[in-house]
Amino acid sequence: MPALDIDYMLGLVPVILGYVPLTLFMAAVAMVCALVLASLLAVERVIRVPGLDWLVVLFISFFRGTPLLVQLFLFYYGLPQVVSFLTQINGVTAAIMGLTLHFSAYMAEAIRAAITGVDRSQWEAAQSIGMTQAQMMRRIVLPQAGRIAAPTLVNYFIDMIKGTSLAFTLGVTEMMGATQKEASGSFLYFEAFLVVAILYWVIVETLSQGQKRLETHLNKAYAR
Amino acid sequence: MISIRGLTKRFGGTPVLDGIDLDIADGERVVIIGPSGTGKSTLLRCVNFLDRPDAGTIKVGHVSVDAARATKHDILALRRATAFVFQNYALFANKTAKENIMEALVTVQGHPRDEAARRALAVLAETGLAEKADSYPSALSGGQQQRVGIGRAMAIGADLMLFDEPTSALDPEWVGEVLELMRRVAQQRQTMLIVTHEMQFAREIADRVVFMDGGRIVEVGPPDKLLDAPQDERLQRFLRRVG
């Protein structure tokens, strides 16, 4: 086995680092959108709005039941053929859309489970002071459910960061796309993909440290 | 003026409340006593629709609700005219003592935050917990949590305050301070409907005592008459048992 070309690898690091902001941007925007959408879906699953429930069940089933890559192709290459205003859609937007819808389905289930884990007395106390259902959810139930669901949601966020690498199949030059281009120029595939793997790893590890701090913060109301 | 007529509630076919009629005058303190499983807590929970009654009417102040036709709007109006103190305190776990009291004022009544915060601090001072304003429920003793729970109910300015066995979940050492706070609430001529097993407290605070058994009101009267000269045989038996 020939030795690794360390100089090449070190030279590649700053090149790929330049695409970290785009990767994080896609993940962050998709995460915020997915959180909002997942919360709405989860609340609907708990209170079961007549006429809407089956649609939500179908949505969650579809986006959990099909591969992310298939969904991305469907949005980027497929939809513009049938929906005319989507012809202008760019790869970054399509990737954010796909990640949002895909992960919101998973996160909705996690949040739904967390909502049902909030003590019944919390709901009753909110009702007893005359809150509407929406106020109760927003002010009392969801914040407490968020704490229960936080570790799971952070895991999905980590998955999402790695999921952004699929955007390169839509022609987006993010971390993975940039590496692919570099590698096909140098033919040093092993070195190039090892570098990008390590960079993803470092990003995820950094976030895991943040996760511990987030959980400490969220638990502060409950610590004795 | 509170007026309850024909209040009925079934759980799976079994009647738990069997046509309750009860009037409570403004500023009156009514204590409900009776054996366990006799519908006392259910009566309280039906008055503000935490449990939905099957039939009957409830009138609290200007709000009048017919259980058979109650809309969401009716139920909200009724809940906003009442305040509830829970056996297990049920403080909002994600909010500090002060925020627990502010919540109804800001979110439900629409008061500005600074005004609500001032009111919450004043109420906390009354409950003797001013220094706990920024503590979360998990950091408070049972007695302190229940005092905040009563404070939350006081701040609302409800026409009727409902107390569902407010001292039953407490360690004995905390019972005294909670009863003391309830006496203070009573002194403010707050209309109160209280379910309790504290007979001495009932005798002391009640204008009238209601004895319930089997989902019905069996006997009603001023405490000295009802507790010292009970007419109904079931009430006599109950009083012998609780000593």
C-alpha cells in the first residue's frame, strides 16, 4: 500500500473548510423549518383534528417510508416537470426542502411521544386558568416536551448535517461536492474522502459537546 | 353568586355525580366532606369542566353554562371565572414561582408583563414566599409549592376558588402553613368551595358544610350544626370514623 499523501491532505483541508458554511447553513435552515413543521404535526397527532389527521399520518408515513435521496431527486428533478413555478428551484433550496420534510416526519414522532410524556397535571393546570388549547401547547406542553425530546432531536440534527452531503447529487457544491471535484482532479480518492470524513466527524463531535451544554441548560428548571 | 343545578356525571355508565344542586353566596366558604370515592373531587372538577359533566347547569358570576350544550367558548369563560388549587399542586414545571403566577395574568387576561410581574410579587409576598420568586417548583418544598399554587389562584381574581384536597398530598409538617394561607384567602371574602379531610379546619373556616355520599348531597348546614348534631345516619357514621 502506498503511503498517504499527507501534504495533499493538509492542503485540501482549507479548501473543504470553505464549504462548511454552506453545509451548516443548509442543515441549520432545514432544522429550524423541520422543528416548526414537526411540532405542528406532533400537536395534530395528539389532538387529532378531524379531517386533517389522516393527511398527517399519510405525510409522516411517506417521508419516513422513502429514502431521502429519492425524495431529493423527486423535488429537484421530478417536481419541476409537473409544477411549473418550481422550474427555477435551485439545488440548495431543493435540498433544504427535502431535508425539512424528511426529518420533520421523524421529529414529529419524537415530539409526539414527548408530548404524551408531559404530566397530565400540567395540561389540567393550564386548562384550569382558562388557556386555549393553542396557548396551553405553546406555553406549557411544548416547552416541557422539548426538554424530553431534546437528545433525540439533536441526534436528528446530526443526521441532517450528514444528510446535506446528498445535496451534491443535485449539483450543489458543498463539502461533499467540493471533495468530489478535488478528488476527480487529483485521483487521490482515498486521501480526499478521508479528509472530508474527518471534517464531518469533527463538526459532529463539536455539536455533541454543545448537546451536553444544551441538556444542562434545559434541565435547570428541574434540578434540585 | 354561584348556582349549580342538576349536575350529573357518569364514568362508564356508573353515576359519580347524581344531580347535584348547590348555591353559594358571594364571599361564602363552603366545605365539602364525605367518604372517598363519593364524587367530591369530581364535583369540583366538573364545576370548571376539567371533567365534562353530562348534564346540569353551572352559573358563576355572569357566566352560565348548560353542560349539555357547552361550547368551547362557554368552557373557557367558566374556567376564567374560577380558579383551581390542585391536590398535587400542579405548578408549571417549566416556570418559576413568579412566572407561575404571572402566566394567567399575561396569557389569559392580557395584562402587560411588568404589571403582571408586580402583581405576582405582591401575591408571593402574601404567601410568604417573596424570596422564592425566581425558584423553579422542583426547588420548593411541597408546602411552598402549594402556597404558590394558591397564589396562582389568588392572582386571577376569580369569582370562585376551588380547592381539591389541597393538603392531602403534603407531609404533615407542611399542612399548617397551607391552611394558614387559606385562612388569609378566606379573610379577603373570597368565595371558596373546598374539598378537605381536615375536619378541624372545616369547622373553623366554613360558613356551611356539605356532606356528600354516593354522588349526592346528603346534608348541608353550618359547621356546628352539621358536625355536632348530624341528622343523617351516614353522616353520623362518617364522623365517627374520621373522629
